Amino acid sequence: MTMMTFDSFGLATPILQALKNSGFNIPTPIQAGALPAGLAGKDVLGIAQTGTGKTAAFALPILQAMATSPMRPRRHATRALILSPTRELAVQIEQEFRKFGTGLGLNTVLVVGGVGRTGQVNKMSRGADIVVGTPGRICDLMNTRHLLIDQCQFFVLDEADRMLDLGFMPDIRKVVAALPSRRQSALFSATMPKEIAGLAEGLLREPVRVRIETTISTPVLVEQSVHFVDASGKRHLLASLLREAAVTRAIVFTRTKRGADRVALQLNQEKISATAMHGNLGQNARQRALDSFKEGAVRVLVATDLAARGIDVAGVSHVFNYELPNEPESYVHRIGRTARNGAKGIAVALCDSTELAYLNSIEKLTNVKLSVASGVRPAHAAATKKPAPHPDLIVRKPKRVQYGAKSSGNPQNNQRRPAQRAA
């Protein structure tokens, strides 16, 4: 049986050379499954975990089409639009397009929030072959017509399930509504909840479905343990653990942005240098927090799952799950921030009785039973408060307008609009 290589796809010589220069020789399963369909001009529905090579799976067909049919985009317009849920991932995707497109003379523009829009507006004034961005800033530039997508030939929605989690569905629907009907589209997602399945049905035309079943395992060099503790005792236990001499550089994970701020404040009150990093911070503030952690100005980075995806900091000795994630895959991403490049690492979970179900899901997914460092494992999970429905899924009834009350004339103005998060 002949092993498949990138040479078998008929890619343009500059793209093949860029792949070889980057050490890409054998396509990953998602690439092997999605590339033939993408290169044939078909829509693709890809279901695969983060880290399986999805970017090349959708980038190479776009680059190949542009290499074989070069054209100059008009002012403010783009030929390809790729939407990403986070700024960090958008940066990585844009860098991959540049890397694989070396030698093609293409113009790529990064459009993300958290930084000044002037530079992005100036770049779009010349038009772009490829725009990679987050939904909030994309819609912002669309509103002012600094970004035109009415003649976009390629559209990619990456990590669609994360888009749903972060509340970006209204922005995504607005983008999709502005796209031309004749286009090639791709949607990639790690999971396929019914909301994403419905979105894919409306977005894609007779898509080729590529599903990669990934066996998720935790890094073998990570020593994992769990402390069973009441929620009220987590603060003091965390501070005590962080004071141990072996903890040279640590990331502490919380489930919410407010929780990250609160834990960072509490640690600083305990004379443990810490900084928070999450999606409510502007891009510059997030970069400053990350730089201070990398440079050793602070010893502890308190973060939401945003930091678990794509951020690589050398020398992280410990990862602490102050709050266990409600998605077991996130646990694997979190603890993967330690034990990098062959080094050993330690992952410590603080589990209260309401989180036992999360712990059980993690152990089932990874097939690893965490060793108990302290406390007693509860026999049953405590009752937890039912989570509020996602804001995009709430059906709100219009307010009743009393007879004689003044109306704005626009019925939409008489309804509450769910808050949207900036990208």
C-alpha cells in the first residue's frame, strides 16, 4: 500500500515547496479526508478535534484555487473569509495561510477585536485575497463598509461549536446573510450539537462529510492528582499548594472570566504574584499578561479555557484546575500546557462535590483515574443548579405595549436584545 503524500493532491509547486519547508510531508486524517473534496470545489463539513491539522485542510484548497485563478480583489473586498472564535486562533490561522502561501503573492489581512481598527481599515482599503478574523470585528468593519464580502468566493467557519459557546451566533448569521449564494464553504467543529447541525444545513450545499474519531489521551509525562475539597476551602488550599518550592511557574484554570479575576486578586492578597487572562480583556492587556508570565514577572497565570488553546509557554511546572471544566476535552487541553518539549509536568485538580460528574467524565474520556492527593471522593455528586440556557437559544416574548403608550415605530426596539460578546 502506497503512503499518501501531499504530492498526490496536484498542488501548485510553490505550495508544495512551502509544505516541505515547513516539514509537512504526510497529511493527517482530516487533511486526507477533506482535501480531495475541497480541491474539487465541494463544500466540506469537518468534524475533528483541535490539533488534528484542520487549518491546512481548508487553507490548501483556497490557496490552490487562488494560485490557478489569480485575480486582483477590489477595494475593501476579499476573495476568502475565515471566521475564528478567538483572536489567538485567528492569528495562528493567518500565519498558516502566509506560510503555505509563500511565493503566491497573496495579500492576507487579520481582522480581530481588542486592537485598534485603523490599521485593519487601511489594509482593507487595498482589498485582500484572504481575511481571517473574529466575528465581532468582522461585523464592525462590515457595518462601516470597510469590509465587503458580497463577492467572497470562499468561506470557512472554524471551531463552530466554540462560536456557539461564546455567543457569536447572531454575528455569524449576519455574516452568512451577506455572503453571495455562489461560493465554496467549509464548516469545522469538534462536536455537532443540533444548533451547529442546523447552521451547517443552511450554510453548506451537498457537503462532503469528514469525521475523524480522535482518541483523546492525556500527556504521558504529566503526573495527575485530585484534591477533594469543599468549594469554600479551595482558595486556601490553592494558595498553600502554590507556595510549595516545586511550583516554579503555574497556570490556574477557572470556568469563568469573573472567577479568573477573583482568584488572581485573592492570590495577590496572599502575596503570590498572579495575573488574570481572559476574553474580557483587550488584546493588548492579554498580551501584557502573557508576556509578564513568560518573562517571570509573575509566577501564576489565572486563565479561562481561552488560554488552553494554542498558547505555548515554556517551563510551566504545574497546571491547577481550580474549577473543573464542564467539557472533558477542555481538561486535556488545559493540562497540555505543562510537560512541553519532553519535560515533565504536574496537573492538580481541586474538586468539590458539585464537580464530581465533571471529574467522572474526564476520567472516562482519558481512561485515567486521578490519584487522590487529599480528601475523600464523594459517593455521589451533589445536586447542582441547572445551567441557564445559552442566550442565543432563548426565545423571548415581545413586551406588551399598553394602550396609549408611545412606540418607537420599530417593533424590534421594544424587545430586549441579548448581550453580545465582543470578539
